Amino acid sequence: MFYLAEALQSLGKPQIVAGQPNSELAIRCKAKNIPFVPIKMRNELDILSIPAFLKTIDENRIQLIHAHTAKAHAIALLIKTFRYYLSLIVSRRVDFHINKNPFSKLKYYSSKNDIFLTVSNKIKDILIEDGVNPEKVVTVYSGIDLKRFENLPEPTYLKKEFIISEDTVVIGNVAALVDHKDQLTLLQAISLLDTPKRFVFLIVGEGELEEKLKQTAKSLGILDKVIFTGFRKDILAFYNLFDVFTLTSKEEGLGTSVLDAMASGLPVVATKAGGITEMIEHNKGSFVADIGENKKLAEYYKTLIEDENLRKTFGNYNKAQVEKFSITQTIKKTIRIYNLFLDKKIDYKI
């Protein structure tokens, strides 16, 4: 969303970003001189926030709202109740089915929704399967800023911090430690891994399952093979440290950490969750296993750990393929959709 705001700013497109006061988004917008209106939103039905939104809309003659989160979607529907003429675009980034409760049905089946932008075809298919009008769903892949990966930070300090020798193959996982990221399957795969080569897995992130996962690693006897780094801000240095990237999710909208890995020239081992297989190709840059297939994952890790040339071949392939997921493409398609609604020349065949 911030990339999009930056692009609109550079193109001279009038916009206002509304978000939580004192948030990271607020800080970044201020740094880039992007107009930002701080509005406290306590929950999805925070009617107390509506007057502030209406005031901003009226004063700035806003014509279109783009809701980027589930909470923003609900509040935008409330806003449109009072300003019916607004066009409402909703981004959908998770591959969960729509809840069966009346509130969720009201959100997603409302005629006030003009169009849904899904970050993968998998999410698009789920929305249509759940009853959303197919003519109101368009895939716009989440893109990344490829320039960030042109000169990755030197990771020498990380090798010292985590005591990693030069001959150790490093496999990295960057994800929140929550159920749908399924690091439990990752740990099980590590416990099945048998190779004479030195290797270590770095699990980078934090979350509600952190202690449970650490206890699982202990019970599986793999504490010498796994390092939990916790939350880190120096993610780009980690991508330069990794020899292989892995994501073993059960559910995944798209998985932009995979795109980051591809842009870093890394081979990938992942599961067939959500839109992951729309980014990577099995046996061409990546190995892909069924969800929960810890034995197959262990086999793929072993192959890449023991074959340096294959790691380089896969990494080079991914670095070329990731060009299709540049943030430039995301921005172009999103702005085109904006213009269709602003001009009222609606053509869903984007």
C-alpha cells in the first residue's frame, strides 16, 4: 500500500492516506510528504470514526476509496452508506474463505463493493466460489521493489552473531510464527533430514506460537539445527545470508517473502498453499510439496543442501522470473483500475 502511495505521489495524483495515528504508516508517509490523515479506528464497526472520514472526504472532494484491510473494508462500507457516490475498491490478501456469519456476508455481498482486487488467482477463485460476483473480482499481484535487492547488505555480522561457519548451508524461513505459516511442519521436516553436510535453519519472525515451536524443536532433538532469531529489522541482510529459502504455509494469499527470496537469487522450497505456485515453478527454481508433506520437504532440503550447483541454477532462474512481480506492474494495473472508476468507464476485463 505504501509503494502505491509513493507511486501516486510521484505521478502527481491527488490522494490522502487515512490510518491509525502514530503508526508506522503515518511515520513513513510523513517522511515522504504523502498527505496523511490520522483517524483512530478501534474496530470494524467503529462508528465514532465515521465523522472524521466524512469530513476528510467532503473537504477534499474524494471520489474513490481503496480499503486495504478487512477493518478498512467494513468502515468503508459504513462511509459509503452516507456518501453513496463514492467508488469502493477492496484489496483482499488472504486465501481464507468468507466466514458464514451474517456480518461477513453483508461485507462481501454488499452492492456497495465496486470491485475486489485479489493478490493472487487463488484468492480470486475463493471469493467467486464463496458467492462474490465474478465480474467484481480482478487479480492484481502484490509486487515488490526489485531495486531493494540490487545491493544486499553484507551478512558477515549475522554469521558472527549466530555462530555460523563458512561451510554451513543456511536455510531461511521469514514469516510470522502463527498457525497458518505452519512452522510445525518445517520442524518435522528438519527432524527427518539426514545429510553429512553442515546446515542450519533460521526461523526469522515472532508470533503467538514462538514458545510452542521452541518446545517442539527441543522435543524433536533439533535445537542444534534451528535458530529462532525473533523479530528483525535487518531482513535484507538475512536474505544475503541464506543459501535456500523455505515457506511451509497451510494458507497463503501470495507470500511476498517468496518474491523477496527470488529477487535475492535464492532457490525456494515451499508448499502448495494459496498463491505460492503462481510465483514459483517446481523443478525450475523451486521444489514444491503438498501442504504438510514433511517427508517430501526433507527430501528437497537434502537435495539442495548437497548440490551447490543446483542452488545456483535455481537461484538464477528465480531472479529472472521475479521480474513479472515488480511493484511497477502492480502500480500500473491498480492505477488503471482507479482511472476506470473515476472516469466511470467500467470494463472488468483489465
